[in-house]
Amino acid sequence: MKAKAAVFEGANVPFSVREFEITDVPKGYGKSELIASGVCGTDVHIFKGRLAMGAPSIIGHEFVGKLTGCDPEEAARFGLKEGDNVIADIAVPCGKCLLCRTGDDANCVNMGVTNEGDITVPPYLYGGYAEVNYTPLTNLLKIPEGVDPVATAVFACPGPTVIHGVRLAEQAGYTIGGETVAVVQGLGPVGCFAVMYLKALGVKKLFAIGARSKPERTGLLKKLGADEVLSLEKDGENAIKAKILAENGGLGADVCIECSGAPSAVPLGMDILRNRGVYIIPGQYSDSGSVKIDPQTITFKALRFIGSSQYSIKDVRIYLEFLKNRPELQPAVKSLATCYKVSDVNRAFDDAIAGKNVKTLLVK
């Protein structure tokens, strides 16, 4: 038996599609058959050469599948059994560094990943862009009954990413609630989940800001919970600033989450926040260039910045519970997906890079 995988051959080089032998399951691992695996913005950065990655390799870290091979006793220790729908968590913190020892393993300085295995050595298929995946049982989580696995794949990384950023803000003393005026910058997968999550937290007023005017995306964001969807292209930066700064009696927004990945978004985010406003920044996940800021704005407004680059397995669990407790959202979430066969990976990346899809998924 063989399985297809999309192999990363280097920056800006088309993926190759290869077939690999399906091997026995190594001790401590689970073998899963692909249901859906997301094309993340991080993967696009890797493809464009903005994040270093060795080649040839199988990338992808948003794998959702059905567990079809494991040692039953080993799996049971992690609440798993064959036939379960599972989500793979890529992160392998060391457990020994200062960050791990102080409860912040999402920012482990010696972080490993589950998809870095050598594709010339069995079982080959460690990454998400494959019809079969091998992941340590420690990094597999069962998707709860009643939760659509394809819907789960849509925000497999964006969901925990936003959740972790919000948790870091809470640890720093700021809690989002019913009196909060919130802004989300960026209308991609991370931004869409941020809108949905902030709405669930009960914010009073929620703005979503995108670069371009897309009527279909406006309707989607309002369905997910945005009160107003603004466009830099249509509304202009000055008008957007004026509208948001009118909130809180002329002070501006309480919290802003930067989800676009565009460096130019950061000065705008600083400008629209009120004094002591909170800026959560998970979106700048590559070197996309620099941007001029006015550092005195940070001083005079006493702004609070929360950088958030990773997430932990705890955030994945919170994400699964979020979907489980809101079944009414699952059809809308699933509708965001555009699916491609693994063998169509290059077309999938072309469309993702062109912004044709809200969320791009590879399926078997």
C-alpha cells in the first residue's frame, strides 16, 4: 500500500507529488488517514522563502484525520482508539528550558516539531501534506463527537493561535468582556476566527478591517459576529481611524488583534487604540519587511503589546471545546473551506497566494 504526499522542494519551486510506502506504526505513534489538512499562512511563507525550511520535506501542520493504526494500550493512555477523528498538534516543547519550567511551553526556546522527520527514512510521512500521517500519540487529540472534522481543519492553527494570544493578554491582566470595543485587522483565516471568538466572549462592539473591499467577505464577517466591516481600499485609513477613535467617548478601541501579517497594519493598530489599550499581535509571522512607527505613541498612550508566536496543546483543547459547545457555528465554518486533492497541491497554493479562498484545504 502506498500514499501520496506533496513534497516541498525549496522556496518558489513547485511541489512534487510522490508516493510513499505505508509502513508499520512505530512505537508511541499513531497512523492517521487524511480527512483535511490546511494550507496555513506559515506554509505560504515557507514556500516564498520567508521562513527557512529544509528540502525535500513534507510540510503542513494543520492535519486532521482518522486514526487507523496504533498500539491499543498506548493509545488508551491518551484517550484514543482506532476510528477516532483526531487533530495533530505539531509542537514538541523540551520541558526543560526556563519558559517550559514556568508554564509557558508555547514559547519553548528549544521547540521541536512533529513534521521534521527525514522523508527518506520510514515511516516517511510526518508532515500534514500527505494522505497518511504518523504523529506521536502525545500530540494527537480526539475530536469530540458531534464536531465536524472538516470544520475543525478550517481553523486548526488559526483557532489555537488566537486563543493563545487572548490567554496571554489575560495573563498580563487584561480580560476581554462585555464592555470591550475590539478591532480585528485582517480578514483571512486568523482574522475570521478572531471575529468569531471575540463575539463569543461577548464584546460590546466589534470592527473588522481588511485591505480590500470584498462584499462576499463582508457578509461572511458579519455572519461570524462583526458589527462593522471596514476596508482600507473603500473607506480610507483616515476615515477608519476617525470612526474607531470615536468609540469609548473619543478614546478609541480597547483591544486590537493584528491578524493580517502586513507590517503596515501595525501603526494603524497603535493609532486606533485608547490609552492603555491592548495590542495582540500573532499575525506578523515572517520577515515581511519593516515599517515606520512613532514610538512616542506607545509612551503617551501607555499601550500594552502582547506578542504571540506559538500555541500550546492546551489551546488546541480549548479550540475543540469551543467548536463542541457551538454546533450552530460549524456549518458556517465549514463553508469557508475550498478543498483540493493532495495531487493538486500546486493549484491549491496558487489559489491561496492569489487570495481566492478564505481557507485552503488538502483532502484525500
